[in-house]
Amino acid sequence: MNKTRILFGVTLLLLLAVGVGLYVENNRGTEDNEPAAEPSVIELVEVEDEAEADAVAEQLAEMKAMMERQKLAYERDMLRMREDLAKTEVERDAERVERERIEIQLRQRVAQIRTASKLTTIIEVFPDQGFVVIGAGESKNVSVGQRFRVRRGDKVVGQVEITSVDYENAVADPVPGTLIRDSGDASWLLVGDDIIALE
């Protein structure tokens, strides 16, 4: 807005100067003996142009300083972004290593479960009464209070604790909080589930 007003004022002054110049040129022959006139409009315009040039130079210096500050801020932001990216890459590498470690442990665990020797199987289930019968007893050194894992396929689906024993079989109760119920699995222990030793 200020620049527009300045340009408009300068344009008016130039037009005025041209008009005065033409007037002076037309009247030059008749007024040769007059005393020296005050500074012409053209000289005033030049003085104002110098002031405007100083103002423009000052504005340019301010803009240059502002651009320098913006450049420094941009460089700081870029440095911070590079540091964040490097940190993110390190974190991603750490997460990848941790994921690989967990996968190795899971594979080892599955291999342990798969290769664990089977003592016997569940031969009867009584979910309403909350116990199972396993096909091993005193003849296989099973005793009251022992705990065993229950394996189904490659997964341990729970633990049982022996509550009574005869020579061939034993009665066991599921250990509270150990039954695993995946969406694809049956809701309780099943006949045929393997009984394996605790590690």
C-alpha cells in the first residue's frame, strides 16, 4: 500500500515537473531577467528519489536479514529431521533385531514342545466336574501333586496337576489360569491331548 502511494506521488511529481518544464520553456524568452528561481520540481523529485532509494535499500537489507534468519531456521530444521531419521533407523534396526530374537525363541519353543517326550495322553475328560483322566499311574512313577503340560499339536494348551493315582491311570485337575483358548481350539482339554513333562 505504501509503495503504491509513493509510486503514485512520484508519478504526479514527474508529471508536474514536465508541466512546469514546458511552462518554463515557453516563458523563457520573456523572463530572462528574473532572479534565480527556487529549486525545481525535478530537483525535489531527485531528492525524494534519493530518500526513497535509501528507504528501499533499508527494506532490502531487512529482507536480506530476514531471509538469512529463515535460511538458518531451515538448516536447523533439516539437521533435526536428519537426526530424527537416523534415530528412527536405529530404532527400526533395534526393533527388527528384537523381532528376530523373539521369532527365534518362538521357533525354539515350538521345537521343544514338538520334540518333548510324551508320557501319555488324556483318555477321559469331565469338563462339568473339572477333571481329566490320563493314561499313566504308579506304574510310570506318576504321583499326587505332580504337574504336567498338555500338548495339542505344536502348542501347549494348559497344565494339569495330579490329584489321585492308581496303578494304570491318574486323575488330574487343570491348573487355574493355564488353559489357553485360541479361537481355533476347543474350549477345554480333549481326549487324545498329549501329557508332557514340565521343563
